[in-house]
Amino acid sequence: MMAIELDPNLASAYNNLGAGYATKGQFGKAIFNYNRAIALNPRFALAYFNRGSARMVMGNQMEACSDLKKACDLTPCPNNVMTEIMQQCK
């Protein structure tokens, strides 16, 4: 049974589902699930990071950069990750 069926308010389950869709190249579905995760937990840094990564792949750089920066605001990013974000988001 899926975690979402057991607890539809479990943000991490939506994030994991989004990651599964992203792995399959279904970025629209991935973003939909990351949105749900963020709606349930607005401080869920990994969901912002994942949504930003999916948006970047889809060519939505402005939204992607916003998400990636938000993720690093919520949880300190390693210097190499922050450097990569800053290079992508000039």
C-alpha cells in the first residue's frame, strides 16, 4: 500500500513520488507532487530542491533558481552546491 494512501498529509511521500516521476522523465507530474509536498510542509528544503531541479530541466530557469535558493535558505547547502546554483542562476 502506498504511503499516501495511509497518510495523505505525509509531505515526504509526495516528494518521493515526485522523485520517481522525475527519474522517469515525467517532470510535470514530478512538479505536481513536489507542489503537494511543499503545500503540506512549506519548510521542506528537499522538495524545493527537487522542484527546482525539475524546473531547470524543463527550461524554467527563473522558477528553478527561486526554488533552489529557497532550499539553501531552509537548509544550508554545501559550498559546491551553492556555487553551482549561483552559476546557473546568474
